[in-house]
Amino acid sequence: MSKLNSSSKPRTKDPRIAIIGTGFGGLGLAIRLKQSGIDNFTLFEKAADVGGVWRDNTYPGAACDVPSHLYSFSFEQDRGWENRFGKAKEIHNYLRHCADKYQIRPHIRFNTEIASADFDAVNGFWRIQTAAGEVIEAEIVVSAVGQLSLPAYPKLKGSDSFQGKTFHSAKWDHDYDLTGKRVAVIGTGASAIQFVPEIAGQVAQLEIFQRSAPYVIPKPDRVYPLVEKTLFKKLPILQSLDRVLQYSTHEIRLFGFTTYINEMSIVEYLFQRHIRDVIKDHKLRYRLTPDYPIGCKRILISNQWYETMTLPNVNLITDNISEIIPTGIKTKEGQLHEVDAIIYGTGFAATDFLAPMQITGLNGRHLKDAWKDGAEAYLGLTVSGFPNLYMLYGPNTNLGHNSIVYMIESQVNYILDAIKTLTKKKLRYTDLRAEVQNDFNKDIQTRMKSTIWAQGCTSWYQTAEGKNTNNWPGFTLEYRKRTRKFDLKSYVQVK
């Protein structure tokens, strides 16, 4: 294997490729590169193991909300999933298995965080600097850090003054024993609805601070019996067929996110039936009922959330937080909630793509300046003025209805073809034409207005100014078609 190194080299036949991150995106691209006979790549991983969010999120109850047969690589179908919806540890083990089976680990530099990347237009390569100060050169850089890698913390007065234990759900402190403790949970998003039911029976008192109620519907999960797992292993076609069925049923769910079709009437029925069956207290049910259209924010799935809200040691608080003091949390109504620990279930800084890396492209332009009005990229993959820089799971490629792994595989196809084109044409670099990016993103934002996400609520899909920088407003099949080949005509070509 020809590794990247910090010394300057003349251009070789194959470009040197730097991949940042080893989640689904980074590993998926690395595997496809090897399968294509391209070996001149290195993955940079800030942690000591592969896995991305599935390595980092070890909180109790962590699991996926997309069925495992669909939330996996098309070329590596695992036949031994324990549940219909994979647990975090199981998905992490799957990614470790992929890294081992396809011999990707020799290409990975662990415990290496990338701090910055600067493009050298004269020589046609990126000068990458690690957090330790090492400088590395590569013709092509691919960011595979995703949208959910940077934990978000709310800006609360006095948050540093608390004398008890605090941690974010994405950085769970397993050494801290919650048994018998008074615990506050700030946030009621996707992570909280998974870990809250798991710890409710362990703590003495659980204070749930809810800013906005989520829509929660039943999770159609189950354990695969031995006979079913055996059939999947003996007859792989059965799992492939199940994958196709799941993909198809998920794909048509896009209609529910368009305001002019059915406004998610079926899903809203499931929500209403679920909450009425479990929450008999009318006042509590009112506080747990969202005040925005269903689908405007991420729809959550759980079979234990509402049951947990009825437990005697669980208290739902909908008053706004005024400040955090050494002994607990004060609300704006003046009530003090004394607690021993605060757990932030406040999600991720999803709109801060590539942060905290500093990316500098042509003419010294910083990516953060190019994105001052909100991140945008052509097909979510590349940005004008930043040659040979690609992203996996970039702006406007998140989904509300299907598997992101399918989108990542589409992106990998495009990047792979871009690398082959660069080599075949003997180009120094390609740079996306500004008008192509502008036209694409104008169309995306216009289409976004006809989705349920644009109906007045705030969510992690949007910037503070209300621009949806995260979601793809169409079918995944459309995206697959548009990324099937690298469209060289959309780029300035420099030899």
C-alpha cells in the first residue's frame, strides 16, 4: 500500500486520497476504492476505533430507527442481526467487521484528528494539518465526518456552575452510577427517548426538561427467532428480498413529507392512537402533544417513551429553563429543581458541516465564509472554489423517509467516478462551476418550500435563520440517478 506522507512528491499516476472519518461513509468509500484497484488512500480517524456515531453513542438503549437489513451496505449483507432494528453496539460491530473483512485497517491512522486543509492550486494538492501539527499532502480530500458528529450543548446561564455530574448523551459517562440519583435530562429528541426509559427505573427521580414535544409512534421492532436467522443465512435471497421490500415501503413515505399529498394522516393516526392508549391523564397528554405539523421535525419511534412518562418518579417539565445553579436547575417561573446530575440529550450541531476543521480553498477563501448564509453543496458533495474536495453525507443529503446508507453508496459512486476521471484525463484538479452550484441549491430550496419541513417549526434540519441545509427533498432514486456518473462538464478542468 502506498501511504500518504508529509513529504512533497511529484504527481503519481494515481492521486493520493485522504478520507476523514471511519463511519459508514469513510469505510464505504475505502472499500469501493480497494475493489476498484485504487490503493493510494489513507483514512484519518480521531478516535482509536472505526464506527463514527455508532462507536461514540454508547448511551443505554442506543439503537437505529431504520431496519438493519436496509441500514447496511448493499455489498455486505449481514445475515445475523439480532433485532429488526439494530442496536448501537451491533451496528458498531458490523462496521468493525467490514473494516476487517475488506482489510481497511492498514489504511487507517487512528488517534489522528484533522485540524485544517489548505488547497495549493499551483501544485494541485491539499495541504492537510493534523491537530498534532503534522502536515500531509493529498490530491483529493473526502470528508466523511457526517452530520451527527459534533454534540450540541444549549447556551444556558450558569451551566459551568453546576457542582454535580454533567455529560452529553453522545459522551455517556459509564463510570458514573445513576442508581438512586436525582437526574435532570435536558432535551426530548431521538437520543433522549431511547435512554430515558432505560434509566428511569434506576434513578430516584427523573426531571425531563422538554422545550418542544416530539411526535412518537410505536416502533415495529422484534427479535429475529433462530429459525428466521438460519433461513437468512442459508437462503440469502430472502434477506435481499426483505431489503427490497423495506426500501420500497420507506421510499414511498416521501409522499408524507410533501404538504400537498396527505399531510401524514396515517402517521398522525398512529401517533394519536399511541398516545391515547398510554397517556390517560389529559393534562399530561396535552403537554406531550406537539404544537406543530407532524413531520416538521424528526418523527421518533419508541414503545417505552410514553409509558415512562407515567412513572411516579418521572416529572415532565415544560417551563423554560432560566439558569443552572450549583445545586440544580431553575425555571423562568422561579421553581428550583435540585438534582445530582444533568444529562444533555440535545443532539448535534448538524448544520455545522465539517466543523471544527478549517478549510481554505482557491484564493484563500475559507469554507466557513462561503457558508456564512448556511451550508450548501452541489448534490451535497462538492463546493465551488474548493477543488477536489468532496463530502459524504453533506448538506441536503439527510433523509426523513429512507436509509442514509443508500444515499452514501450513491455518493461513493460519484466520488469514485470523479477520481477515475481525474486520473484518466490527467487533470491537476476540477473545480465546480459556481453557476452549477447556485442553480442546484436554488432548486433545492424552492422544492423545500413544498415539504412539511418548511411549515413553521424549528428543527436541527435548519440554521438559525430558517434555511434547511440538511434534508434532501426528493426520492432517493432521483438522487441515485443524479450521482450515477461524475458530470465533468459541470466543472472547470485544470491540467
